Amino acid sequence: MRPNRKKHMKYLPKIFLTVAIVTFAIGASELGDNIFFYMGRPVGAIFFVLFMIFQFLQKETALYNEQHEMQPAPVKAATARPSALQPRRPKQIAAGLPA
């Protein structure tokens, strides 16, 4: 796995939790009659759900990465299509039919 992607996966749950707390706090406050204040609670709930999904899948993702790194690299000949490995035969023309 690329190190840059690993870094993003490390900080994304923290960002989601921070955004969830901030937006929920803005939505819970009664500072004004602005549409953005009404959107705070639902947006906070959505980001909290995203945070929880990342938390639940963290161990499974780490296990998958370990298994993927331990697996040997596939050989190209083994993954090639069987028709590509066999020599091509010319098409046979049925006897008695014009070509």
C-alpha cells in the first residue's frame, strides 16, 4: 500500500470526529435563525456515522493489508487467459461448402 494513502486513512477518522463535534455543537446552539445552524445536527450525525464506520473497519482493514502483503506476487503466465497460451489454429472450412 502506498504510504500516502496510509497517512490519509490514519487521519480521516479524526477529521470526521472533529467535524461531527463542531457541526453538532453549531446545530445545538441557538445563535441565530440561519439555515446553516439547522443543518448542523444532521451533518454532525452523518460525520459521526462515518467516524464509527472507520472505527469498526479499522481492524479488518489492517488484517486485509497484512494478508495482501504476505501473498506472493502472481506469475503473469498463470494469470493469462488460456486462449492466449494456446497456439492459434487456422479456421477449418467444412467440406463441400464454398469458401
